[in-house]
Amino acid sequence: MIGTNKISKFSEGHQAFKQGKLDNPYKKDTQWNREWLRGFNSAYFRNLERVEKYESRRRSKEAHVNEQANNRN
């Protein structure tokens, strides 16, 4: 299929997560289903790592501000 814009099922799953589409469009127990799910899960866990990193930095900054406020009193 030369000239077609073919996106992998993995990429479809990855994009679906970013767009908030939770339903896998492929039949269960098929390779396409597993590849879509692999892409979706990849995006989910990458996002989870980012959120955890952000939350850790935010909590660290809050603790630092609270410590400074306590030292002033």
C-alpha cells in the first residue's frame, strides 16, 4: 500500500490515551487489539511518571516554603 498514511495500532492506542478515548476498537484476542492496548498502556505509564515527578517536586517546594515559614516564627 504505497502512498497510504498507515498508522500503527500501537500509535493509535497511544493517541487514543492522549485524546481520552478509552474504548479499544479492535476485537478481543487479536493482534491488533493487543498492539492498540500496548500503545495505550505505554502512554498511560509515561504520563503517570510525569505526574509523579511533578507531584514530587510540588510537594518538595511546599515543604521548603513551610520550613521557611516555621523558621521565621
